[in-house]
Amino acid sequence: MLPYRQIHLDFHTSPLIPDVGVDFNAEEFAQTLADARVQLINIFGKCHHGYAYYPSKVGPMHPSLKFDLLGSMIEALHKKGIRCPVYTTVVWDEYAAAAHPEWIQIDEEGRQVGRTPFANTPTGWKWLCLNNEYMDYLVAQVDEILEYNPDGLWFDINQYHVSGCCCVHCMKSMKDKGYDASNVEHRVKHSTEVLRASMDRLSSHVRAKKPDAAIIFNGRQRIDDRPWYSLRRETQFATQLDIESLPSGPWGYNHFPIFSRYNRLLGKEYLGMNGRFHKSWADFGGLKNQAALEFECFSMLSMGAKVNVGDQLHPRGKLDPETYKLIGNVFRQIEEKEPWCHDSKVQSEIGLMCVNDGPMERAQRPRIKYLEGAAQTLLELKAQFDIIDWEEPLENYRLVIFPDIVRFDPERAQKVSAYLAKGGAVILTGRSGFEPESDKFTLDLGFSSEGDSPYTATYMRLGDKLGKGLFKVDYVSYDRGLRVVAGNSCEVLAQVVEPYFERSWEHFMSHQQTPPDKVSKYAAAVRKGNAVYFADPIFHSYKTHGNQVYKQLIGNTISLLLGRQLVESDLPTTARLTVCDQGERRVVHILHYPVERRSEIDIIEDVIPLYNKKVEVKCDFAPSKVYLAPSLKPAEFSYADGVVKATVSEIIGHQMLVLER
């Protein structure tokens, strides 16, 4: 089982640094970590600059390092009982790229992939191809590291250019395999095959020499609806799944909640990796607020994940004691909470179908807002959900949501129809449920589509069921929707009110969109049985515009379809809530660390307490006791009709409500 309290220690050190390791003291290094309650640390074998931190016979040791730093770390850490997998970089190796430019990936324009000659950016590295002799070089370095008997290998930067590699080796390989190298999808498929072959080779090599070693491949996190590109195809190569997710870097605070809800379905132990940095990797002198570090780490616990905090060692080799005071403050709290986290399974009743948002950024975050908007909506509603792909059985969920752009081919349409026939419920928005290449809807929900609305912005007039708790006004739909005509077999939940005219340079009124005119013949939302369809891209609109009504519409629809949900509460939208089963008890995690956009990044600084909040949890047993953990303070509760109603007297940051059999 993976330990809960881990560190990832970067050490990407330029050859210009003259005094590498001069302040390193092995006993002090290991004791600093032990005092901070660290159980595992990923230490470094080879960095992005391409230098080894041990006497290598394959590649260069760092020119200013005078001793075996890797061996000294491993020996000292093992004496303290601290596990230490060893990091090595894969695709980024500056020394190898300079010595062998023929090993570098080539893009479709014939240019080397990665740093241009005069670039000075945080990700300014050359990208190596793995379809050449570089793989032999890399495997030989792995052999050297394995001689130290590490606890595992942590392979970083396992990735290819977004449109695939066109180097001479890959061009020949594509021709031999019958691929059309001018087709971007063929190139991406080929590069994915090359990468998976490298992962297979590295994994098999490590397992043959050290069967019990941990094997991690970083840079492979993605959520994609194409089966051939799925992360599922690669879990066989790794012993665990690491979700690199530094919220104050380009990942943001929605990244880990999304990716953890997908990873937990893949059959492997997984962990979250954040950083102690105020911003992102190698932010020397930038220390994260303790409240932010707590929220990020405790969120991992609440999602059934283990915790890994990223750090970067100063070139002289001395861990910063103040940094490990901060980390220790959080790790000691995690240690207290662990008994209520071991072997826990997160409970979900809603499946949120993934979407292929197109090209992914470096941090593997979708550039388009559909999936993120849907996930954020459900997080704020306290809905209990997984992110699923088409290989996950829909029958595992009471409700499946298809956000905005999930088109159905005949096989998918049949799968959803069968799910509905068995009593499942669905919510579809925008073009979800439409054929791949047309505006023909694939399910029989009693309406027809006339294609895009001619108006950029329209208005929704809500019926009583959908408008519960909302003002009786015509609400604006900021994004262009579809014109949908409802038939007699479906119920209209909301109508479209169209504007007087489309705003343009010659037809405009006032400062924003044209005001509503009259109710049209078109429906904004319809229901047939257990299916509800919205003609607007509600989730993209919520993420883009933040209009509260879009979230409330989804909340009202979920209540309409599901009735009582797994957990309900009077918690504010700034709180996060998850439910976990631990066999003999059910644990409700509540987190309240408000996030503010005060600068170019999101900031968490203050812990704002909540008092006497009501939480109602479905429970298939009458609890013998209900209490708060780890304080063991009893909580007032009642149990009737399969529901525990409890009062949580105090929430300061993270609170666990425990329902004991």
C-alpha cells in the first residue's frame, strides 16, 4: 500500500552552478524529512539538464558534483525507514539533445520540438524522440540506478508533440506500418504507439531486475473519449497513477477534483502531487500559504488518494528547514486523519461523461470549458460524481450527464437507450446526443432540432419545476443554443424567448444583448421520462460567464430526476463535500477553504470556520454512533428511512463526519 505522506524532490541543476552538493549532510537530510513525518520521497537520478547525480559511466555526472549524491541519499533514507524511488527524466534531456540533435522530435513544419535557440521560458527544453538509439542510452542509465536498490523508478516527461513526431525514424516507421504521415491523427497514433513501446520496455526492464519496485510514468494524465488514446491502455505499465496538479501553476483548483474522479476508476492506487511553491515548480523563495497546502492535501484524502508535496532542493544540497516546518505542520495532521482514510472507497451516484476537448496544454488541462464547467457545477452543488468514459458501465450510476458536445454514434446511442430502458436517468445539454456530423438527435425524446439559433443570445422562461427557488424572469442565455421544437410526447420545462433582433453594427440597442421580445415556439428544456435535454451549452456557459442560474437549473434538474440524493446539506457553495465508505463506517469529508482570484493565480489564505451545519446522508445501516474525526467529538444525529441527519458543530478547514456501524 502506498504511504500517505510523500515528497517529490526536484533537482534540475544547470552546469553553470559551481557548488552542487557542498552543503549536503546525509544524516541531516534524512532527519529533516523524518521530523516532518515524511514516509516516502522521490529523489533524483538524472535531471532535465541531462546530468546524473551519481558517478555514471553512461552519461555525464554534474560537472561540479564531487561525490555520489544519489547513493548518499538512499543510504541515509533507508536507515530512517523512508522509501525513496528515483527520478529520471525521459523526453527532456538537454545534454543528450545537444550531443545528438538527430534524437530530437521534429514537428510537421520540420522544426525541432521544444526550446528555440534564444528561448527563456519555464518549459524551455528540447524534446527527444524515443524511436531511436536514445532508448538504449536511457535503459543503460536505468540499469545504473537499479544497482542502488531504489524503491522504484519515477519516469518523467513521457510525452510527444501534440501533432506527433516527423523525425526520419518516425517517418520511416509510419511508412512501414501503413500510416499516412500527412494525417495528423495517424501521426499522433504512431507517436502514442512509440511512447507506449518505450513504457513497456522500461517497465519490463525494471520488473525483471526488481519485481517489487514502484514504477511511475508522469505526463500521461488525460481524459479523452477516444478508446485508442485512453489512459486505460497504459495503466498496465505502471504500479500506481500520479496526478501532477499544482493549483497555483497552470493546473488550477479544478484540475485535481476532475482527474481524481477519473483515475479512481482505473484499478490502481493513485495520489495527488501538488507543490510547496507559491506558484509552480522551482519557485525558489516562494512558499505556499499553509491554508492552501492544507486544502490541497486534505482534498486528496477526501478523494481516496495519497499525498505527495513537490519541492526543489537548493543546488548546494541542503533542505530548507522552514519549508519542512510548513510541510510537517500539514503531514502531522494527515497522520492523525489516516485511520479514517485507509481502504476507503469514494461513493458516487452520478457519472459525468468525458469529452474530447481537442488539443491539450502542457499540464493536460482542457483548453475548452465543457468538462470543467460541468465538474465545477457539480462540485458547487455537492453532487457525488465520477468522470467516466464509454468503457465504464452506465448502469453503475443513477444519473449520467452528457455535457454540451458529447455526440453519439449508433453504438453510443444504443447504449444510452438501453440504460434509460433499465431505469437510468440522463441530462444532455447543447449538442450532446446528436449524430457526429449532423444536427439530428439520436434518441427519442419527443423533439426535433432546426439547428443553430440565429441569435447569439436568447432568453429562457422557466416552468415551475425547473424554476424552483428562482425569480420569475426571462433569464439570458449568453451562448448560442439550438432551435428545438417539442412534440406532444415530451414535457416543456423551459421556453425560449427570442430577442427583437440580432445585435450588429447596424442593428443594436444599448450596451449589451438585445432585450427579449416574445415567447417563441422553441423549447429551451424538455423532459421525456428520465431524460432532460437543454438546448443551450449550459456547462460551457457557467464556466465562461459564471451566471448562478445555470448551476441552479442543473441542481433543480438533478433533484427532479433523482429525488433524495446521496448527501444533502446546507453548506455554502465554497465548501467541498465527499462521501467515502470504509467498510464498518461511512465518512463524510467536508472542506471549507475559500479560494480567491487576487492576482494572476488563485489564492487560499484564510480558514473561515463554519458552525452548526446540517448534513443528511443516505445510509444502509443505523449508526451506533456519529462523531467528528479525529477529535472523536460526538455529533447530534437521528436516523430514519435510511437517512442519517446530523449536525456538524464546527468545521475549521477540514472536518470528517463519521457514521459508525
